[in-house]
Amino acid sequence: MLAVEPGAQHGLQGVQLATTAFVAEIRRAAVPAGMQSLPTNLHNQDIVPFGTQAALRSYDMAELLGLLCGSLALGLRQAAHVGARRPTAPGCSELLDSLVELIEPVEPDRPLDADVRAAADLLVRGDPT
């Protein structure tokens, strides 16, 4: 849970539950739109009407994937705070430094949705919004 005081704090337990839901939704949404075809116009058209839905679903999945990555980045930041070994790969080390500047450690427990979004923005754009 990456809590500073396990048992007294929840740490990232809520984030872990949310990321599990993100993965489940991404898996569910990954079924090809063509698998759900519905013949129309006397069977002359079937897959075409689902192209827009597939594009919209892809957009939604990309957003969830960003939140999933932001959650993992928040976990990296918190793991460093509770005493995990610092990453040695230059890119990971630089990312951790940016996360430390951007996000306060989770101590005490607090809502973490804004932190997950800030970490996701950092990963996507290279800077927080």
C-alpha cells in the first residue's frame, strides 16, 4: 500500500483499486467494434456504423491508460518516500526527481485524484498542468 504507517494509513490503496478498475474497463472496451456488427439496410451495411463508436472508445481508453500510467508514477514517487531503492536508470531517476518536485508524499492520507492527474500530465506533456 506504500503507506508510511501501515495499518494507520491507507497509502495508495484507493489508487490501486482505481487502477484495477481502469484495466478492467480497458480490457472490456478492447473488443473490436466489428465483433458487435448489426446488419442494417437489408444486410448491405454492418460494420461501417461502428467506426465512430470504435474511435470514441479508443479515445476513452487512451484517457484511462494515461490515468493508469499516472497512478504508477505516483506509486514510484511514494515508494521512494517510504524507502525503496532509488532507480538507477537515468530516465527513471529524472522522472522521480520531477515527481518529487510536483507531488507531496502521501503522509497523511488524502484524496489522490489530483496527484494522479498531475503525474499523468507530467508523463504525457513533460510538464504538469
